[in-house]
Amino acid sequence: CMVEHMAVTMQSRFCRFAPSTRWRNLGVFGMLDETRHTQLDMRFSHDLLKKDPRFDWAQKAFHTNEWGVLAVKNFFDDAMLNADCVEASLATSLTVEHGFTNLQFVALAADAMAAGDINWSNLLSSIQTDEARHAQQGFPTLEVLMEHDPQRAQTALDVAFWRATRLFQTLTGPAMDYYTPLEQRKMSFKEFMLEWIVNHHERILNDHGLKKPWYWDKFLLSLENGHHAMHIGTWFWRPTLFWKPNAGASKDERAWLNEKYPTWEDNWGVMWDEIIHNVNVDRIENTLPDTLPSLCNLTQLPLGSAFSRHELADHSLEYKGRLYHFDSDISKWCFEQD
């Protein structure tokens, strides 16, 4: 609901400031779409309040400093509200909507229908058809920018793709690999990303004469680890979050994780062994945090959460007398582009 409402503002800025009349007209329809999505999300969540009070976060998210929400808000603040029309279109319409959310909405709608949740399936399908339409604003924007400033296009897409990846490692990764019951898992998060997101993004780059991001190999390494880091981090800091993370580390689930991620046991299993031991000997206090997590100054996600424990390193930068810390050298590079 929060993100959809922010998208209303972005589309309204397209209505006023987009550099062509066609784009400004499309912005009007996009603004109407996003207004409808906001109301749909609010109504759906309101009806579920009697089942779980956490659905109140559909409204509270706009007015909180809870770090899990701020990570989402920070990204879309930058992509939708702080960017100009051109870069907002590339980051939001082309990278996020066309490259990430549309594909997931289709899959989620199908899963909801298979589970018998007709209302949720219809809501997702209704939103997805709108998103598929106004997401198309990104392609003509990219084509024009490639004629005049291809380096700007390359940089804008590279920044947006990494930041969107980090966000979906937090939202979609744990949901697919830990929260979904084992018997209902169709593919791992990494398999989903490689088959749908990565191949799709590579086609966009090739079709428009762009290169893969300079960090491509590190991005692939992050697919092996980033969402596992976010999952164990959100579980450990569970008292600070509005949802209730499921550990998802039973013997059968660990066998599945090791099959999908051959390095999982070495990178993450040893940490879960320590957590499980503390739970079994009734030292629950050792599984709870004493502080809030230290966050990346770009993504607002915990430091060290982009890769595995073996790649931990300091990534910092002093800028105008202030020291900034980042979850990776890629996030540091993204920060430097602005």
C-alpha cells in the first residue's frame, strides 16, 4: 500500500514534468492505476484485520522508523520520488515493474488460485494487468536515452538492478526458500531469479546495445547467499520487525537447501547449528539481539548481508566529513554515482 501510494506521486510527476505529451498522458493513466492499487491493498488488508492485527501495517508503514519498512521506503524514495522522470522510469517502470514485480505477480496469482484464495488471486491479477501496461513507459525512454547518452542509461540500469535485487533478496528470497512449506516449493529463489529475472534482464541489455553490469559475477555470487543472510538476520532480529520470521531450518528443509545451494551448509548451516543448540538448552536469550542492526547507508539493509560470512569486509567512504558504511562494494559504487 505504501509503495503504491508513492507510485501515485511518481506518476503525477510524469504528468507534469515528462518531456513529451504522450508520456504526460500515460502518466495520467498510470496515476489512476496506482490510486486504484492503493485502495485495493488498503481494503484487502482492512478485511483481514480480524484475522491478524499485523495487517494494520498496510497503513502504519508510512509512519514508522521500523528498519525493515525503511529499507523498502528508502529504495522507492530514491527510485520514484528523488529521481528525475527519465531515471525514475528506468528504475521503476523498466527495472522493478517490468523486470521484477510483473513476473512475480503472475506467479503469485497462480499460486493463490491453486490454494483456493480467489480474492487474493483476483487482486494480484487485476494489479498486474495495470502494471504490465504502464511498465512499458521504460522501453521508449531507454531507446531515446541510448541515442543521446548511452553511458547514463548504462549507469542508471546498473544501479537500479542491484538495488532491486537487494530488496527482493529481502522480500522474495526468504519467502520462497524458508517460509513456503517444503512440499509446496516449486523452485528455489536462485532458480527463479536465473530463469526469469536474469535471462530477461540480459535480453533487455542485449537488445539495446548495453553491457552486463561490471559487478555481474558478484551479483551471481550474491544470488547464492544474499537472501540467506537476510533470512538469518531477520530471524535473529525478529523482535524488531512487524512480521514473524519462520526459521525454516529443520532437517528436511536443510537437505533441500543443500541440494539447491551446495555451499549452504558451510556458509549458513554452522550458524543455524549454534542457534538450534541454544534453543535446545533453553538459552533463548542467546538467540535474541541486544542492539538494532547496523545498516548500509544506501540499501538500509544490515551490513554484511549481501554475501556469505566468508566475504565479510569493510566498505566505507568519507563524504563531506561524514563516514558512510555499505553492505558491499557494489552498494558503495551505487552511492558514488549520485
